[in-house]
Amino acid sequence: MSDIRFDDRVAIVTGAGGGLGRCHALELARRGAKIVINDLGGAVDGSGGNSEAAEAVVAEIKAMGGEAIANGSSVNDEAGVQKMVDDAMAAFGRIDILICNAGILRDKSFSKMTNDDINLVLDVHLRGTFKPIKAVWDIMKAQGYGRIVVTTSSTGLYGNFGQANYGGGKLGVVGIMNTLKIEGAKYDIRVNTICPIAATRMTEGLMPEAVLAQLKPEYVTPGVMNLVKEDAPTGMILSAGAGAFSMAQIVETKGAFVAQGEALSAEAVAAKWDEITDTTTQTAFKAGNEHGGNMFARVSEATGG
């Protein structure tokens, strides 16, 4: 199998001053890419900010003979995001890869969570994914090439106590991917999602030390390289942690036609509940129209129409 290379490719990695983003950026650089290191340099809760972390990663890349520039913009600030893109184009002339990795936490039980806690987390995770993608989208369309990775979480896919705000944002980015994989297909823009389990600033104190020791952020990065390579898939959710990888999917059962008109009641649905929830018939749909097609197929089967 040939080596995965990114020679002459230009990548922007958000939240790349440490943790997962730093590992992704360093590996891309080792494999030939030119890198924009974006990091606001704030605390885990989103407060503060400076450019030291981003500059340090740039220095690491330059020390290995690579090319990189630093950018300290907030991913939720439209002017800052545009500056990040403008800086990339001025320095390197194109943008081939965008990895949306920036994140913060404001964990609290839902009763104690404030609107500020909700808004700030959604600003960084959801809007902070939308805005960088929007800023590079037309550039990638004009090039006829783009690779985008968004970052979800097991909290978004499956839930976790005290993280309703974080989970909402993290599942939201999967929704972004699901549409952009369709809109980007004709321009060879491929959009995927990474679901990492890693020991970073955001997971310190949440897991035992023995577990954290196995969850090195660099153990996630090889999966990300496969999501941004030339023959990458599109529309995939790749889970990664401790050197293990799996694919997550949203699936739906075949379901059942119940009735229409006056015959359709809550009790009629209950009577067919076992058939509706039969998991032996699950399917992963590629687009929303397949979901509707599944519903109408059940109607057609039942009515002969």
C-alpha cells in the first residue's frame, strides 16, 4: 500500500494549538502539507486567549522543515474566520483541507445550565464549524477539490450526563456533514466526521489515569488522515480511540404501514409497535429522500399503490 501524502496541499486546522488539533496538524505537515494553525488560545471554558499555543505549533512544524503560519481568530467570529482564510490564500494560494476541531466545555446538569452556557458552546462547536466551512466552500468549489472533517463526540451521538449543550452542538455538526456531502459531491468536496476518544485538556478529570494513558490524541490522527486523503470516503462518521477504529451510522428500521384516515390511531400504532421497532431490518440512508422513500414504500406495499 502506498504512503498517504499531502504534498502541495494546504490545510487549515482549527483548535490546533494543542491536543487533537495539534496532532492532526503535525501529521499533515510530516506528510507534506502546508498548514494554517488556528487557535484562539483560550481556556477550556472559552475564556481568555493568546497566540502562544498556535505559534508554538508553527515552530514545531518549521523545525521539521515544513511550512506553517499561525492564526488566532475565534472560529465564531466572521471577520476573524475570513482573516484566517485570507491569510491562508495569501501565504499558500489555495485551501485543500479544513479540519474543524476547535472546542470548549461548559458542563453542568441541565437544571443548572444557563443560557450563556448553551449559547457559548453552540457558538464554538456548531457555528464555529459552519463559519469556517462557509468561508472555504466557494474556494474549494472553484478548485474542484476539498476535504473537510468536522468533529463530533459520543456525547452528541449517544449522550452524556451534564453535556446537553455540548451534545447538541456535536450532533449538529453531523447534520452539517450530511447535507454538504451531497452538495459537495459534484465538486469533489468530501465531508466526513471524526468521533474521537482522547486524553486532552477537555477530558482531564473525566476518566481514570490508567484509561487516559491509552487515549493519546495521536492515536486518533491516523483515522483523520484517511478522512482527508485524496481517495477519502464522504459522509462517514469514524470513531477513534486508543488505536481502535469503528464506523458509526444513523440507521432506521424498515417500519410498518399502520393505517390512514379514521383507522389511524395511537392504539393502532401500539398494535404494530414490534414491527415498527424491528431492528433486524435496519438501513443506513444516504440522503433525506431515501427516508421518505422508505415511508412511501411501506404505504405502497400495504395499499398496492
